[in-house]
Amino acid sequence: EKKLCLSIVVLGASGDLASKKTYPALQFLFRNGFLPHNVSIIGYARSPLTDHQLRDKLRPRLSGGEEERDAFLKHCTYVQGDYVGSQGWQGLEGVLSGREGKYHGCPCGRLYYLALPPSVYPQVCSGLKTYCDALPKTEGSWLRVIVEKPFGRDLSSSEELAEVLGQLYPESQLYRIDHYLGKEMAQNLFVMRFANMFLSPVWNRNCISNVQITFKEDFGTQGRGGYFDTFGIIRDVIQNHLTQLLAFVAMEKPLSIHPDDIRDEKVKVLRCIQPVQEHHVVLGQYTAADGQPGYTDDPTVPSGSKTPTFAAVTLFVDNDRWSGVPFVLKAGKALNDRKAEIRVQLRPTPHFVFGGNPERMRNELVVRLQPDEAIYLKMIVKRPGLETGDCAISELDLDYGKRYPGVVIPDAYPRLILDAIRGDQQHFVRRDELRAAWAIFTPLLHAVDEGRLPVHPYPYGSRGPPEADELLARAGFVQNLDY
Ligand code: BG6
């Protein structure tokens, strides 16, 4: 096999996202032998930097000893250029084709990673398409573009952006990142659901009472308030990350594991969800507590902002499998915990002949994405001892740290970048999927933007507004008795 001439271009290389996420992810892949040893990683941005200065800027963000960092940094160079006009782009194209010319007859791969705000995507993609598209015709050559949310603010702005990008690149070249799809347990959810015989007969409205998908962070906006305030928690986390998880929980088994077969099923299930109704929503915003600042104390947040930093919404999937089962998506910043998990709660056991209240002893399957990946099943067992007929809730527990000691679970970003290099779009969001997800939340987002819904204050470090517990209770969620 002829070797691949791989060039990765990081657009916005001098920015925060690039040094925090993109370069460390690339270094992880490089250190673990997933990038060809001749890979070239070209940073592109407006700031005047030399290769040397870029490397100095990146070095503290990388991992390993000095030698390991340098081994990676040797592959990193910098091209300064503008996002408007032609000059910068022509310079970049010169570097790329100059290099590709040396690999005569070899396939070439170009990965354009946009570590830039979406507002400049149209301009940048059009520059790239016009000036940096001279890929050699060698068989096996490819050019792919990675972009990341926010993809618009609602259905129509997202469609507008998709239309512009779609004019420039076909769907097969566009890789839309939702980094939750790169998480080990999100991917595992798919395998767990469709590979286990014992799950399939119960995975429906007959046995499942409610589903809860929760995202909690124990810190506030931390200086990201400017960005956050224009989006809010629904656009930041719920419309994308949590909705993607919901799709995995609720989708039908795909025809095959071909990326498009999987994404077809995800779109189908998302399209079964009606837009969120206002009485199925609780919003919140954190306030100062215990020496921690409130949301509007963040100097980057406009004073008096009503942007929600917490939201709980109940969705219904109107199809044969799920009709009537509430799915509660809950996300908040500055809460008491940092956690992302999915909780599938079953109905109470009928004709319960043992002691105890079956209403408060529910089978529950929990998939914890972070921290400490785990899957556990709450099970009712005999309370150990001489008493008969007495039972208790216990756990069948698959804790990844214990079960796979020493196995490194890679972060989402390296995984997704590697998928893009391999041309696997399974864990990237297709345009119709994005549209279906926006359709669910758009009327609600407009109501929120118009200030039509109450935003309940909750203290920094608390569980969020108590109204959210009421929403969960209405969805049928029951707190299991402790053992
Ligand atoms: C991002 C959001 O997409 O996801 C952030 O913009 C959030 O606000 C982050 O903090 C959470 O990601 P993770 O991987 O830390 O759970």
C-alpha cells in the first residue's frame, strides 16, 4: 500500500480552542501511533507567529516529557493569513501542494479543522473551496472539513448555515462534531442496546416508566459568559449533546452499522418527537452562594440577563415503542456535582409478594458517561440474613475502572479526529439529524428568548431549582429507597 500524505490544517491555530482541544487531541493520536510519521500539521490564523512561537505556545498544553512534546511539535508549522481575500489562502495552498507534489503517486489526505466561531464558517469555507481545493487526483485522496457547534441558533439559522456550507461541500466531506458522540459510553450505549438479548424485550413502553438524561457541572461560566449568554443551556448542551444521547436510547436497531444506516434511524426517532411544550419545561439561573459568584456577577455576562443556566425539559417520542414514556433531559451549570448519566427506570413489579413497597423499588439501568464510566442495574434481591421474604435494592455493577484496570479511555476529540481521518462519519451529525434536533427545541427557544417563561433562581452549588424535581415526579420518576 502506498503511504498517505496526510496534512492537517488547524484553522484558528492561535486561538483558545485550538490550543486547549485540537492540538492536545492531535498529540494524543500522534503519541499513540495513530498518525503517519510523516504527518504535517499546519496552523493557520491571522496572528503573526513563527513556527517557533506557535510551538512555544502549544508546548505547555501538551502531555509527556520534553522529548515527547518536541517529537510532536516538529510536525507543527504555521502559516499566517487572513480569512478574507486570496493572499493568505494562496499561501496555504502553496504549502499544501508543495508538500503533496513530493509524494508523487501517493494518495493525499487533507483535513481542515475549523477551530473558529461558526460566524466565520461561510467565509472560511468559501476561501478554502476557492483557493485550497487543489487535491491531487491520485486514487484514495480525500479532503474533509471538521466543524463544530453552535450550528445556528434555531431551525432557520441552522438551515441557512447548512445551506451555505452545503453549496461548497457535499455532506460526505463535512464532519460536524458533537463531542458527546465521541465519548466511550455514548458509543457503548449503542452496542449495549443492540447486542444484549436480555434488554430488547423490556426496552419499550410496556416495561419502562421514564428515562432521565442528566448533565451537571459544578462550575459556572468561568469567563465564558460572553459566549454562553448568547446561547443559554438549551442550545449549549441539551439540543445537541443530550438529544444525541436520547437518540441512542430511543432509536430502532439499524439495518447495519454503516454510518448512514445508523444515522437514518437516529433521524427517524428524532422526527417522532413533538416540539417541547412550555408546561414541560423548568428553567433556572444560578445565584451567588457560599462565596461563589452568581451568573450575572460574571463580568462577561450582560447585567440583568435572563439566560437560563439550567433547564429540565420533558419530551415524548410518539411511536409504537415509546408512546407516553417521558424522557426528561436535564442540564445545569454551577450545581452540586459534575456528572453525565442516563437513567432508565422501569415500572413497578406487579403482584409484589415480598415485603416493602414496590413503587419505591424500581429496576433502573444507569449508564454513567462521566466521571468514572460505569453501567449499573438496580436490582431487587433478598436482603442477606435469616429473614425470609425481605428484600432490598442492590446493584449489578460494571465499573470500567475496576473491570478494565489500566485501560486508557481516550477523550472524545482524539477519537473523532481519528474517525475523520479514516473517513468514518458514524459519530458525526448529519444535516437532517441536525434539522430534526432543532425542530424539537425551536419554538421553546423562541419563547425563552422572548422572556415568556419563568427563570427560577437557584444557589450556586445546589441541586438546581426545586421545580425541576416536581417535573421529574410528574414524569413518573421515583427515588428508589436506599438499601
Ligand atoms: C460543551 C459546552 O459543548 O460541552 C460546555 O459548550 C460544556 O458548556 C461542555 O461545559 C461539557 O463537555 P464535557 O465533555 O466536559 O462534559
